[in-house]
Amino acid sequence: MPSNTIEGYTFTVNDEGFFTNREEWSEPLAEILAGMIGIDELTPAHWAALKFMREDQASSGVTPTLRRMQTQGNFDVKQLFVLFPGKPAKKMSYLAGLPKPVGCV
Amino acid sequence: MRTIPDGFILPSFGGTAVKAAEPGTEPATSGGGYTGPRKLVLVCSKGNLDMAYPGLILANAAAGEGIEVHMFFTFWGLDMVNKKTMGNLQFTMVGNTAMHMHDLGGIKPGLEHWSMPQWMGRIPFMTKIATNMMNKQIADLGVPTVPEFLDLLEAAGVKMWACRMSFDMMKMIEADLHPAVQGVISATDFMELSENAQTMFI
């Protein structure tokens, strides 16, 4: 399994680059990774989504989809597209130190 | 934008967050040599419940991947975005030879693959029963109803269009349409819309 190192943080990833061990994630690391995928600053709104993702994944074992973020977390989908432009679910799962979502909806 | 160190494996997020191109590699092209951003056009032509979902699910997946998505509703597909019908789409067994019931496997193994005879679909209220069953199965998977799905797609930035000819033929008025539908457009408009797009007819 390959691993990434940046600014003293090391974490294992799959072939695509997603985290394989959520325990290797930390908040300062997420800040660094955000800068690498075009998100300059993680605001409280960003953090609310990332923290929900981690909590939900911890209880369900599966990374939530956007639809689940909407129904279970009461997040506004439109807002998530603004916060994490382009591929919101993938970007959020990456910054939350989780595998990418696998659900269809 | 932070620079990405050598050897760092970063998932592809498109847009500004792509990995630096390796020297000598050409940008990805589709068959026609088009190199711009990916765009998907879904033509939704059916008003049956089971035929509404493929378009909705693909549109949702594409929007979540940052792909520009347009849905064009034509003929019976207009029922998907007509406020008077979209919450009440039906599923019929008639004409569907792939109609199996998973639960029958509990009675006798193998029966879950049995193709149910066509006459059963014509029993009174069978369409209603089959529709209720399918709606339940969809809800059990956490998949939204058609009207809710349209709201979700609107929030995800999917653009929706109604077909002018079908709209006129079915004597619809604009107030009938789900608010996510941005306009009633002609076949010529559709040609402009679908330029350089991957197009699917459903």
C-alpha cells in the first residue's frame, strides 16, 4: 500500500490516493490537504460537513453520500457544492480522511 | 494553492486540483477530438416509474463528479417533471418479461428467477400493487421519490428542459412544470445544447 508524506505527516493511501486508515488523519493534516485541492481555507461550515462525515462513517462503516448528508445531516446540497466545488462528495471524503463514497445516490 | 510534492498520490478532483500532467502525455480526448470539460445530456422519454430512475440516478452521479448535466424531457418523460404526475408514476408488469419476485425464492429455491406470466399483469389493480412494491424497494434503499430527486438535482446544479413539441401536444402549461425546469425548448435548441456532450437516450 503506498503512503504519502507531507510536512511530517505520513498516511497510507490506496492507488487513487484516498486514505485507507482514518486514524492517520488529523485536523492540521486536513488543512494542508485542503490547500492542495484548491480549498484555501476550511471554515466552520467546511468543518461541520467533514466532522459529520467522520461521525457518520464511524457509526455506519460507510462514507456517506451527498444524499445522506442531506437526509441524515441536514446539510444543504447546494451549499456543499459551493464549499467543495466540482466533486463535493469526493473532496469531503478525502479531507475527512475516509474512502470515497460508494453509494449510487 | 499548495504545490504537490513528488511522489504524492492525490486523487483526481478535476478542475484546478488535477495532478501535474506528465511530460509528453496528451490531454484526454473523446472520439471526436474534443478536449473541453465533460458534459452529459440525458434524454428522458419514458414516464414509467422504473424508467424514470435511470436518468435521475445518472444525472445525480454526474453532477457529483463535477460534470455539466442537462436533462431533456420528451414525450412520456414529461410526466417526470409534470407536477400533476411526477409523484404518481406507475410501474407495470405488462410487457416486462424480466418480472421476478425475490421473495418467491423462500417458497421454492429457483422460483425467484421465474418470469411471471404476462396475464398476471392484467389482473385488476396489479399495476397499483407492483407500483407500491417498487416504491417501497426504492425507499428502502434510501433513494428519494421522483419529486424529491428533482429537488436534489436542482440543488446539485443539473439543468432541465422540456421538449416543445411534446409540451404542446400534451396541452401543458408552464405552471405544470417542476420549478427546476428552466425552459421549453425546440429540437434545434437541443442540438445546440448537446454540442460536444455525451448524450444518452432513456
